[in-house]
Amino acid sequence: MRPTDIDLSGYRQSTAIVNGLVTTVFIPIDDRITQALDSIADNSLLDRWILGTHKDLDAPDPDAACWDWRGTVTAKNYGLITVTRSIADRCFQVGAHIVAWTIEHGTVPRWALIDGRLLRLVLDHTCCGADPSCPGGRTCGHRRCQNPACLELVTIGENVRRGKGRHGEKAAQVAAEARRRQLGGI
């Protein structure tokens, strides 16, 4: 997608590490999760996130590789937390790992400008790729991980390439073939 294809007036420009490289990113100005964390109406969000991740309100063990979500999960095995933006607003649900990233780093950037194209960003659970015994997909226990150190900002394409299922394998093969063509058929 070209930068002119999207109205970026509701975003602020910043830089972040995406796919391992420092990149220009676009962060939503009106982010519901950040507002909820700042809101008096939902001052319990941080406490509820900690309770969903830990046994009590103590700080998480920084040496633990994964912080498993103990609350509600989606059909795809991602942690889910309910957020209230203000007293008058309705509640909405969001991935608990997104709340973890927001607490640690601020609002999750939505777009990255890479090679003159705007690419949609997602959070990848790097702990899944680091665990050779992890089957990936819906049965992946790492999708419940809330440790911000296990989360990495990547493009959707990179996230698919890192996947362990058939889509990830195919995407990795296509990417390798494209790199070979770029290098002159090596």
C-alpha cells in the first residue's frame, strides 16, 4: 500500500524497531487502550492485567521467559481482557498481550513505512519461534504469553513467515526464492 492510499491524519509519526530494523511508524493518536490505561474509569486495568498474568499484584518475575495469561482466551488461544475507556463508554475486549505492550512501550504502532510502502504491523510472540517443541497455530501456548520481552513489532508478512504451520512454511519458501532472485539467482 502506498502512503497516499491511507489517511494518516489520525496518526502521529515516530520511529520503532520493526522486523529488526529502525523504521518510520505511524501510531494512532486516539488509541482506546492508552486512553483506558490513563482513565480514572478503568484504573483497575493494570491491576486486572497483572492478576491475569500473575498470582498476586507483585511485580512479575523478570527472569521468567513467558508470563502466561490465566484469564479468558480467544478461540485462537490469545489472552483476552475487557477494557472500559470511560464511564459513559461501552466495554470492549482486546488481546492481553497488546495491553502488556502498551504498558511497557506505549501505544502499538499500526503502520510502518518500509521501502516506500505502508505495511500493517502486529505483535509477534518471539518465544514461540524460540521453542522448537512448540507446534504453533491454535494450540500454541506461547500465544498466552504477556511478557513484553517476548513480543516484537513485525509486519503481517514477517509474522506469517515466522509461523510454524503450512502458511508459514510456504511464506518462508516464497521469501527465500525472492531473495535468491534479488541476488541474481544464487
